[in-house]
Amino acid sequence: MATNADPLAMMALDDLRVLEIGDERGAWCGKLLADMGADVIKIEPPEGDPSRQYEPFVDDEPHHERSLFFWYYNTSKRSVVMDFDDRSNADAFLKLVESADIIFDTNTYDPVGRLGIDYHQIMSDNPGLIWCTITNFGFGSVRDDEPHTDLTLAANGGFAWMNGYDDHSLPPVRGGGQQAYHTGSNYAFMSILTALLHRDATGVGQHINVNINASVNVTTEAGSYSWLVSHSTVQRQTGRHAGVAPSMPSQIKCADGRYVNTGIPPRRPAEFGLCYDWLEAEGLLDELPEAALLQVGAELESFSLADVFRGDNEELLAIFGAGREAFDLLASKLTAYEFFTKAQNFGFQVGVIHSPEEALEDPHFVDRGMQVKVEHPELDREVIYPGAPYQLTKGSWGITRRPPLLGEHTDEVLSEL
């Protein structure tokens, strides 16, 4: 099977074996480990991981081997089927544990309880073992049995409050994708790497208790901190960071109907001059009566945005208003990509608002290797997957195998024990 991993390069984590036991809450953590070279063995029930049934399906044909959701989260892993209700599997499970460096689970299948195994005995017999549990509110929490979804965890932890629109008569929104689960998995991944460093230094493993709700809450930028320090509550803003104090709108519609995000430039004296130059280059000075204010802004000494947001300096407000009017005018004459490239040429930090698939097709993304081709011989086709947002000079990253078929590696793995 063709992969994007260099067969001659050492993978970053290729000396580790990981047992993944759980649902989609931890699948991202397993993918991060597997694509960095760890031998991640996904232990599934006989009916398969529930996410194998998630839409969308390849060619819109529902089947547990055709879920694009499952595919994305399970690259580079091996699949072993094990029925935890059959206690005759206890010996095989214990042998898997003995071969593993890391176990992570989402407290979904409870292999220890169902197989009649003593967790403390496992940790005693395997002192170097790292066992990470990813749960909604922390393993052992009185709330951990509450029904949940990614949406409810995002809302409960504070994500949803941070996302939405200037118009607060509209409800908060959840970010796309399973961001609460992703955040919990990211913290699990970082905690596991930290525990590995500790084990390398001491030879001792440990249990890691990851709380998705808390992971969400500590990833709300200054939201929680603003409350703890000053009892201030951040407010949602369209297309920009939530903040205690409102900031200027940053999304502008271009001539082709697409949007760009500009932040709040021009914001420095030199940028007001550059904005004037850009208008002049486009032949638009006569269409903006306030253009002269840009030249006034270019002559100012440095100032802070707080001076503007305070709202008591009429000259500054007029200059910033002229800058915003200039950007609106330029955008009305240019496509989003034209606006982006010309803004970059003039030194402004601007981005086109892409859909995820548009970003993946961006020439810069392609050049950075973000499109990874993986063969699916069972379908006789090659499939493009998103790559990694990082590159390693020592130790490679790569999708080493397509996502596994259900139980594809059961015999192979058990024969290795």
C-alpha cells in the first residue's frame, strides 16, 4: 500500500505500542499517535466502532467500511476485534497490555470490569505502563454518566458562548466539527507525551485523567481568565475574538460575493499612508472623500488601539473610520483573492475566508504537502487525505496505512504476542 511516509526515515514514535479502547471522543488522539509512527491497535467490539456507521459514506453507499468519518480518524491504525463480554478473552487482553507502552480509553467499553480483571494489578504488573482515560467530566466524577454530545460539552465548557454574532438576539453557535472531542484528545496527546518524558527519566508509568469539559474551558482564550481576575464576561462578536470590550467589525464582502477577514487594519500611521497609496494605485481616490484623513493618519505619532476604543478622540475615530471606508471601497472593486494578494503586497495582514475544502486546495497548502494520497486496494482507488500541519526535520510524519477494516489485524496482532 502506498503511503506518504518515507520508508527509510525513522518515525517519531515508531518504538511505541498503543492500545486504543473507546469511542470517537479519543479517536483524534489515536490518529495523532499513529500518524507519528506509534503502533496504535484499535480494539473494537464485534459489531465494530459505532463511528463506522457515521455519514457520509463513499459514493453514498452506507457500509461500515465506507464511512469517511471513520476513515479520517483512524489512519495508520490496526484493528483487533475483541468481545469484552467473553471472559475467555481476558488472557489475550492481558498479553496485549503487557506488550503496550500506552493505553487510552474513553471509559466506554470497561474492559477491566467486563473481563473481570483487576486494574490495580495491571498497573502493578506493568510499572512502565501509561494509561490515559478521556471522559466527559473526569474519570470518577459524579457527572461522568450524564448523557452527552460534543455539542453539550462545547456548550457546558464555554466554547459556544464564545462563538456567534454581534447581534446577541441570535443564539450562540458551536464551531464546526467535533471541537470539544478534539480539544480533549489534544490534551490527552500532550499529556501522554509528557508522561513518556517522565517515564524516560524515571522508568515509571502513570494514569492520566483527561476531562473534556475542563479541556474546553481552559481553551476559551481569555474568557475564563477575565472572569477569574475581574468578574468580566466576554461577549460574542461576528468573525472575531470574543472580548470584554467590543472591537471593530473585521469581515468585508468583496466584489465576487466572497468575504475577507481584515482584523482591524489600517491601525498604525504607516498603514494609513499605505492605504492611501493603494487607493491611488487603483484610481479610487476621487471615490472616497475621506481619503485626505488617511494622509493625516500617516502623520500621527504612534498610538494604541485603546485610544481608539475609548471613543473620546474624535480625530482618531474619523481617521479609523476613513481606513475602514477605504477597505470597504477597495473590496467592492476586487474579488476576494485579488483583495488578499494586493493587501499582502501593501503589507496588510488579510485572509480570504475559505471553506475547509477550499483551504485544502490552496496552492500554499498543496505545496506544504497537505494533500496526502493513500491507496485503498479494497476499493481499487487512491484517496486524498488531509496531512499534518507540522513538519519534522528529525523523525518523519506520515499516514502509514489506510484505516483498517473491521478486525483486519486480529490474527496478525494476536500472533505477535
